[in-house]
Amino acid sequence: MATKEHRRFLEFADAVRRKRYVGLCFGAPGVGKTEPARAYTKWDQLAPHLAGGRAAGSSSGDESIGDALAARAVLYTPKVHSTPTHLDKEISYLCDRLGWTVELMLQTGRVQNDPLPTVASYGTRTTAGHAELLIVDEADRLKTTTTAPASA
């Protein structure tokens, strides 16, 4: 059900994507931030394809993978204790998988059940540009780490 807050989130996400801004939505737990983010990114349809659980182009219920790919958005939920290196790897992986899937869908004559390529088999082709929006859910899990100067 689309609430006023849900519609406002969708408008906000569209503006952030269009203007390439960094946006921040915050509020108490349970007020409805995650569900609009999942809906906007069509994450329930897209995530299994990016994880390699389904072949790109296979049916995924009410919406096709093509509709999910058209969102060109990635939803990322960090683990509680993630290092900056781990965050970078996970986000890069998701954006690359989205890009690979888009590229495969754009290829003419592609067989629906073809598996997604691995990083090694795909070569050095840059595909991260297909991800137009990154939504980080539970961003409060991200903590800035400071290093104390080494004592002499």
C-alpha cells in the first residue's frame, strides 16, 4: 500500500538519482524506510539474479527481470561489523553484477538461461555505470573508524 511517506520517498529517490546527489533518509526503526527502498529498487525481483540464484531473463513472479533492471538501482544492507574494504568489495560486486545483467539483457540473441559471467571471464569491461543509484539501508551500522597514533 502506497502511503504518503512512501510516495515522498519515491520522489526523493528520483531526485537524488536525477541530480546525482547524496541523500539521507532517517527516522525511528519501523517507520517505513526499508520497504519503499526495496520497492524502488525492485530488490525482491533483482537480488536473486545478482546473486546467481536465477538465470537472467527468467520469470520472477509479477515483474520481469527487465522491469527490475530498468530501475538501475542497488540496495545494500551492510553487516554490523564491516570494514571499509569489505564495504567497497560488496558494493562494487553488486554494481558490477547489475551492470553485467543489464549488458546481457541488451545483447540480441542471448539465451535466457545463460549464466552470468564471472569477473575473470568477463574481462576488464566496466559495467558499474549501469548502476545509477545506490541505497544503503541500515546506514547507522556504518561507523567511522579512527586510528590512534602509534605511541613511541
